[in-house]
Amino acid sequence: MKQITIAIDGHSSCGKSTMAKALARRVGYVYVDTGAMYRSVTLYALRHHLFADDGSIRTEELEAALPAIVIDQRLVDGKTTTFLNGENVEREIRTLEVSNHVSPIAALPFVRTALVAQQQRMGQNGGIVMDGRDIGTVVFPHAELKIFVTASAEVRAQRRYDELKEKGMPADYQDILKNVQERDYIDSHREVSPLRQADDALLLDNSQMTIAQQDEWLMRRFNEATQSL
């Protein structure tokens, strides 16, 4: 059977990565977390003081450094794990500090161009599940299955809060809610590859869904997409 490309887009903290990983495992596809790629560039920028005191980005310095920023994802103990220049940064890229800075980094045209090219190479032969903000609109506009995921900002903030607390990381619900709302605005209004639902994407609002219900919904959509080939 031909292997398809599955593009999962949507708002921040709506569980895209969790559902994409689960679907990939279930159908035997490769999973790529594009959000982690942008978070890795953001972590690099923070570590190298590429944000000015006023929050602006030292874009010329970041663009010059980009060829030296090597991001790859590997399976570690059965989980997709992100490495930045050989260092496991899976924990570091999930902090609120990175979350507060990632949207401006992801809006930079030269960053998006570089990472989109990497993503397209990863998925050129199908058999891949990729999630992000512009997978179905820019990275893989001809993907056989496109899903756009959303949930209320309050639900997403609570999920993010619970995730951080479970990992033993500091978390404040109101700070997280503010971050979710700000990221929604920036992601939807940036000039390059703004977040939007592709015309042929299926909408999934998982505000009131359990993970099991969500996974079952995705599996039905996958079966429908592959049976129609």
C-alpha cells in the first residue's frame, strides 16, 4: 500500500505533537515535530544572547549563525527526541521562556525558509506524520491527509500547565494563558506562512475530547484517506 503524507496543523498547546506521535506509532510512519525545530533555533538565540533588551531579535547575527545550527530528531527510549548540535534539548525547548520567544523567531523569513527546506526533504517519500503551523499550507500542500486542530485558549493553557507541573517544571496558569493568546495572534498575523486552516483540511476541535476519542477519530480519517488511493 502506498504510504501517504499526513499534515497536522493547529494552534499552540492543542496536543498536535501528542496525537501525531500516537498516529505515527499506530500506522508505522515516521513522526517529525516541526515545532521543536523552531524551538531549538529559539533556544540557540537565547543562549547566544541574540535577543536585545527590548525583545527584538539580532536578525543579522542569527542569520549568519543559522548554517551552524544543526537540528535532528532521533528515537530515544521509543520517543522522538530533539537534538541541537548534538545535545539533547528536549526538556530545555519546552520551557516557558522558549515559548515566550518562539513565535517571533518562527516569523522570520530566513528561518522559515531554512527549516521548511529541511522538512520537505524529510517527507519527500511519504510515510510521514508532521505537525506544525504551516505543514498543510506550505510544507506539504499536496498532502493526502490534512488535519487542523484547535481548542479553546483556556483548555490549552490548562493542558500546558498540567504538562509542566508533571515534569516538575515551574508553571503559572495565567502566564501560560497569556502566552497562548499572544502566540495565537502572532502565528495568525505573521507575514510569512501565517497559521490558517488549509481549504482541504479536516477540522478537529478537541476541547472536550479524551485522548482515546481523539486517536480513534484520527485513525478513521487515516483509513478513509488510504482506502481512497
